[in-house]
Amino acid sequence: MKVKTSVTLSEDLVKTVRRAGRKGESRSETIERLVRQGLLAEARRAADARDLALINEHADRLNLEAGDVLGYQVEW
């Protein structure tokens, strides 16, 4: 379901949106696509930040474990 809304944008942003539009795509469709892409990218950045924080939280233990495993390898 679509909901009609009103948004005020600067003239330069409207021009940029127009340039970003795909052939046959309305301005509303372009804005919706770009907002979706931006929100998805933001969600990815947030997930990456959470993952990095978790890795850093356990880095010392993980590095010790990796070092232990490498100690069992045979030199060629």
C-alpha cells in the first residue's frame, strides 16, 4: 500500500534525483528506490558495527585459540 506524503527538498537535490532516475521511472519511484537503498546500506553498516564490536570483545581469546591451532601445524 502506498501512502501519499509531502516532502520539501532543495532544488539541487531534486535535480540530483532527476539525474538518478532510471528510464521510465517517476520521480516518486526514484526517491522510493533511493531511500530504500540508503536504509538498507545503513542497516548493513549498523550490523557490521555490531559484528566488529563482538569480534573485538572476544579478540584476545580468539587470537590465543588461533595461535594454539597454528602451533600444531607441521613446517614444510
